[in-house]
Amino acid sequence: NHTKSNDVMVDWAMTIFLNKARLWLVTTHIYKKDFLSNNNLYFGDTKQFNREDALFNLHVLCTIKESDSIAIIDKDFYNRILHNNNESSNPEHISFQKTLCFLSKIYNLLKNGQSNLSSGLCDYGISELTIRLLYSQFRDDLKVFGLKQSMYRIEQALDTHAFLMNTVKNTSLSISPLPLTKRIFLLIIKLKSTLGRG
């Protein structure tokens, strides 16, 4: 259990949140009902986008003020069991359009002044989530569409979503702690966005 000033706690929580996907789950957090109600925090429409747990928890982190009480406990209290036929493993649930919608909502939340987090941390969050999820989408697409079509889908997304193109261009190849495979992926899409398709 850690006690620090709220701004330090929230920045720390945000960094951990970005680097551990299991913390995206809403079941890893406990919130007071009054806090959620007073800040108008609720789950979005899952027909439009996926990863609603992550967006909800991120929205909460962005809403916390100095006067709010926050605690982080570094312990696991239960095991999570995943089933192969659950909604989150359904290809329809993790469609590319839903991923793009999710990334758009993250970008708007962190970039357009809706966050109490520092601008540097917001920029890092946008880059980290965008590259990780685009890479994940590309990897999943490879199994279905093959290399050429999968890369074409990424290029199309960059062409039609200005926020994605801006994020890719502004993300440093030295972003930490992005694994090597994702750095190589970032380099390829940076080159393609600069030099054009080929």
C-alpha cells in the first residue's frame, strides 16, 4: 500500500496501467459509487468499440483530482479464468473498426484537455496504446489475410484516421518499454507513411 501525493500516485498508476494489460480489467479496481456518479463515469457502448474496461479505468485515472482519495495495493486477490468461447475472444468483438474507435476515444480523452494527467504522460499513453494495439491487430490479421493485405489494412487506417498518422509520426522508436518486435513494426509503418506504399 502506497501513500504519496495524488498527482504522483496517478502518474505512477497510469504508467503501471499502460504497461500491464491485466490492469485494464475493471475487476482490478474498486471505486466509490459517489465518485463515479459525481463525475458521470460509466461504461460506453460495446457495440461501437471494445476494451471498454480499459477506457473506463483510464477515464477514472484522468478524472482523479488532488482532493480525491486514492490507494494502490501491489497484491493479487483472485484468479481470472478465460474461456475460449467468451465474447472478448470472438473475432467480431475485436474487429479492426472497434479497435480504431477505441483508439480514437483514447486520443480524444488524453489529447483534448479532458485529462488531469501531465501532457507528457498523455502523449506517452497515446503512443504506447496505439502502437501496441495496431501491432496486435496486424498480428491477428496476418493469420487471416496474409502479409500484404494485413499491411494494406494498417495503411488504410493511417490514411483515413489523422490521429493515427500523427501518433505514428510523433512516436519515437526509443519509446520505453516497447518490445523489439513492436519497435520494428513502428519503424516499418513510419517508413511506409513517409515514403508511401510499395
